[in-house]
Amino acid sequence: MLSNPQNYDKRRYQKIASLLKEKKNGMLLDVGCGNGAVEYHLKSSCDFDFYGFDKKDKVVALAKQNLDNPNYIVSDGNKKFPYEDNTFDVVLCIGLLEHIENPHNVVKECLRVMKPDGVGIINTPNAYQFDLYHYINKPILPEKAIYYFTPNVLTGLIKRYGGHIDYINMSCFIPFNLNFRRIYVKFSKELKKK
């Protein structure tokens, strides 16, 4: 059974909305859109045209059905994104990077399809959290994850492909507070000096 977007962690989307406070309209790409939870939670606080893709056809169908939005398509983030360069004002990658076989491609493609004055946000579990929770034997990192990221590794990955870090929240040293289990990185294109 596929979950309904209302059931996702609302705090995550409140944080994302706060990071997008200077961008309230334009075109938004949700990389790994799943069932459309990003649009569901953000549409009341902004005026974006939402686009998204996911490699699972069932969740894309659910997103289209739940949100009455034909801009959700089936595509694989391990390959070139099916959009032109400099298309989107906002590119979001929420809870995908740790599950994808080629995170380098995802970051590179996010930057490629982002407009020069665009904003990107990546949200992923904080690998440093493993040490805090290991002591109480409660796994907090996704079971099906392929990669685990620390704030430094994620920052290096974004910079490697020409991104500039505008904000990073890596508050990971407060045990038992679920708000601190994830990394939020806001980034933009590194503008070349003329």
C-alpha cells in the first residue's frame, strides 16, 4: 500500500519552506518526487509550478492522482534528467540521495537544470547520528540506503560540481531529538566571475 502525502513528516517540510522564503514562485523540480508530498506540503505557502520525477511508476501515478498535476513523470535520477539546462528556479532532492546508485549524477544534474539564480535543497539522513543512537541499539539510518552522508561529504559533493553552499544545518549532537537526524543543505550555482 502506498502512503498518503499527508502522513509525511510535516516538520521536514516546514524547514524546507523556511529555506525557500525568498523564492515563492516559479518552477520547482522535485527529484525523486515519490507520491508528491513536497507539493502537498508546500503549495499553500508558495505559488510554484511543481514538476517531479521518480523511477517508480506506481508512486508517480499516485502523485498525479492525489495532486491533479500532470507534471509528474517516470524517470531515473541515475541518468540525465529529462529537462533542459537552466530550467528550474528551485530544485529539491528530499530523502533520495542516500538511496540512489549514483549520487554524483544527481547533484551534477540538479545544478545543470537549476537557473543561474536558482536555489537547490538536499535533505538526507545525517550519518553522524549513527554514533549517538548506536549506544541504545536503535538504527536510525534508512535500511535500504546505499550511501550515508556527513555534512562535510555532502558539502564537498555539491562543490565538486560547481555548487555554492548557502546554508547547512548539521545540528547532530542533541540525542533523542528527531529534528536533528537530518542534514539540510541549501545551495546555488557558483557564479563565474567575468
